[in-house]
Amino acid sequence: MTDDATVRKARYERGVQVLNHIKAQSVIDLADDLADISPELGYQTVAWAYGDIYSRPALAPRDRQLCTLAMLTSQGGEETELRAHIPLALEVGLTPSEIVEVFLHAAVYCGFPRAINATQTAKKIFAERGLI
């Protein structure tokens, strides 16, 4: 194995460790699903987003998910990503009421349509999990 291959493997493995820690099998599944069309995108999702960035110690996973939910809401049209990140937010300790509060707060800065879409996405997930 070359040094570059060793580094790539280590980054990916660090990302998998982070994902396992926050119980985010869905991200690993996404990377696997991309393997036939864009293996590099799947690799970067795990290695860069989680192995390099999410693993940084300056923010706890709970805080990272607060930021992620807010940023996805601000972009609008990110319900698919919210469907992945709302369960992660629950796994790292956010409560349904805290998640809903993020979306309410986002209405001030992002607009009501985006906040409503995010809240409706959360409602579906909470219902699926028997949380409402």
C-alpha cells in the first residue's frame, strides 16, 4: 500500500468510527450506494465530512447537529438530508422539542416556508419513531 492509499484508508476508517459512534449507519449506506456511480463522492462523504471535519474536537456531536439542522434549513429543499440528520440529532442527544426550536428560530433568518418544510420533515420522523 502506498502512503497515499494508507492515508486514504485511515481517513475513511476514522470517518466510519465517527459514524459508528453517532449511530449513523445511513451515511455508510449512502457511501455504499454511491459506489457504482461515484465512489469518490461516497469516500469523501465518509472520509472528509466525518473523518476530517466532524471528528474535530472543538464542537461536540450535539452542537454539530444543531449547526447542520440550521444550515440545511437555511438552504431550503434539503428534506432528504434533513431526513438523515434529524435522526442523527436525536442519537447525539437533541430532544424533539430542541429540534423543533431550531426550525422555529430558523424562520426568523431563513423564512417561514423553509422552517415549515423542516418542521414537517421532523414531524414525520418523530411520528415514525413514536415520539409524537
